[in-house]
Amino acid sequence: MTKLDKRGNPVSYHSQAAIEALDHAGDMLAAYQADTLGAIDAVIAEHPDFALAHAMRAGALATATDKAFEDEALKSQKAAETLAPKANEREQLYIAGGRAWLGGDLERGVELWGRASMLYPRDLTALQLAHAGDFFLGYSHMLRDRVARVLPKWNRNVPGYGFVHGMYAFGLEESGDYAAAEMHGREAFGLNKQDGWAAHAVAHVMEMQGRGKDGVDFLEATSAGWEPGSGFAYHLWWHKALFHLDMNDVKAALKLFDEKISAGGFGQALELIDGSAMLWRLHVLGHDVGKRWDDLVEKWESRIDHGYYVFNDVNAMMAFAATGNVTAQDRLIAAVKRAAGAQGTNAMMSREVGLPAVEGFAAFGRGEYAKAIEHLSPIRAKANRYGGSHAQRDMFSWTLTEAAIRAGDRALADAFVAERLSWKPESPVNRAWAARAAKLNGKQAA
Ligand SMILES: [Fe+2]
């Protein structure tokens, strides 16, 4: 008789105990727990012929979007492929998704994980892998709609219901439906205080609405739930630092960088991204961040030639540009050009967004502000093609605004400032930019 997991999905493996242990690892994955991999490894150690466990491990590692984890991901993928002939349809889709993603076709990978989610709507991990894929591909609306496809099949009695609502909340936020996003996010977090992704959705709403004080208060009030054991807490602390920064509290932002954002030692690209993205914002505003770039520069340097996921490369460039590391800048630009000429999803991302972005940030670092604008302005409209969230891609608007002011270009400065004020009129950072723009001489917009 076919074995089922705790949500009723068919599993080809014979041991119910192994299936239950993998269910638990899946819940840990959904809660972004730091030792999820350890939990999957424990299942595999006892059950080395469990195809789904290998496929889940491959998917979890693949969606870390860091070449440093590629060898391990490929090892799991290979083990899953060997066991594939015995796997059922659902597991075959996991394996095919991992094969496509790790082969460089991220779009196909998401499609296959998403197909598993549609055919087995109570498969939490398939949905999560596809959701993560949508995030890394910048598929803002699919972050919402892929979850909407399966939501009717869930209810409070199905374990993990809160996680699905948390994902839906983030998708609503990235689609601009802030009121519904906050409602679903708060509901999901209310169901499961460990659900950092749900809290994250609420934080994003507050970020997009310029509700700095609300954001600080919300994250402080909820951290006892989402922080313990989390492998994602650094990112929620990064959001809190963003709120402080937007309220001009640089000291609080730096304190969070020192105590929380850097706490994991920048061991993975996703942490490095947050480190760079915080320090770059401070750098652009002219704040001295001391030696905080040093660790990031060293770790990004070891990844320069990867050509793996250009979102990482752009954040690496921030570290190289801010520290005037011309050698690393040149090497990185050459690597992104090579990636742009290769095959696969990252090549498209590198061509469309990555290359102008790294060249724009390098120009800003050299003080060539007009040139920075020439590179960065055209990608504002299509930056979603290289993945991430609206809050992360705000980096382009942030840098363009400062560049226009430093270039003394009154018309462009007024326009970029007006754009920022349109969605965050109370932001002290935006108001400071407005005041500086207003003092510029030169041609105003007609
Ligand atoms: Fe975020």
C-alpha cells in the first residue's frame, strides 16, 4: 500500500518513520530553521535509499543561490537521480526541478516544482521550493498566485496551514496589496510564532509604506518567536536596521549590523547580500562605516569568478566600489560579462540587469555620478528580472537619487526625489534628499 506523509501526499518509500522524520525536516525548512539540513541528513544517514530526502536536500541547497553549496547540492541531486526509477510522480517532479535549476535553467526548475505543487496542492515543500524560486527570479505576482492556486486545498486542520498563509502574505506584499498582505501575515504569524517568513511579509509591508516606527516595534515584539534556531533571523534584523536607517538612526542600524546581521559570520551569499546592502546604503548617504566592509570584501572576493547568480555579484560590487578596490571591480565586471555571454537564466539576468548594475555601482564608487546614472537609470524598470524583493531593489533608486544630487543635476534629482516621496513622504532620509535637491542650482524640470 502506498505510504502517505502527514498531509496525505504519496511517498514511494517503505518506512513510515522515515517519512515522518522527513515531514519534520520539511516543517523546519518552512520555518527557516538553521539546522534543517542536519535534520535531512539524519534521515538520509538511516535511509540512504530515500529518494525524496535526497531531492529535498538538493532543492534546499539549490535555492540558497550560492555556488559555495553547489557541490553538496549536486551530490544530493546525483543520489536522487540514481533512485529516480523507483520514485513516484511527485518525487520525479522534485528531481526534475532540481536537475533543471542546478543545470542553470532556473525558470524550468520553478515550473517543475510548481507543477508538483499544483498536482499535489498539500505538498508544502514543493510549494516552498517554487516560492523561493519565484523570489530568486523576481516573479512578484507568482509569489502570490502560485500560493493562491493551492490555498483552497488547505484549512486549519492541515498541518502547516500557517506557513502557506505566510507565503501568500509575502506574495500579496510583492504584488502591492499591502492591506491584505498585512492581514494574512499577521494571521499566519498568530498561528505559528516560529514563522519568520510571515513576520517578514509584515515587515515588508511596513518597509514599503514607510512605517519605520511600526516596523521596529513589530520586529521587536515578535523576535522571541522567529529568532530562536532560525537561519533567517539575520534578514529580519536587516529589515529592522532598514527601518532605523530610514528614521535617520544610523547608530541603531550599525548596532544591528554588528550584533545581528553579521552574527552568522557571513558564511553564505544571502547573508553577504544583506551586509552589503546595509553598508552600501550608509556609504551612499556618506556615513563612515569603519572597517565593517573588510570581512565582506574578503568573502565576496572568493566568489568573484563564480558567475552563478548575478544578484550576488551586484551586491559584491557594492563592497568593492565602496572600498575603492579597483582590482576586484575589474575582475568582477569581467566575470559578469562572461556570465552574460553564457547560457541559462543567470546569463539573461546578467545581460539585462547585472552588467549595467555592476558598472553603475563601480562608477558611483569612482565619483562618476553622471555615468552611474547612465548605467542605473534604464534598469529601474526591469530590475525585477534579476530577482529579489522590491525592498532589495530599492538600492537602485537610493543610489540614483544620491548620484543625481552629487552630479548637481537638479532636474533628475527633483524627479528621483519626487518618486521616493510619492511612496514614503514622511521618510527623514527622503526629506533630507529633497532639501539637498532643492538647494541645487541648475536647470529644473520644465
Ligand atoms: Fe526581505
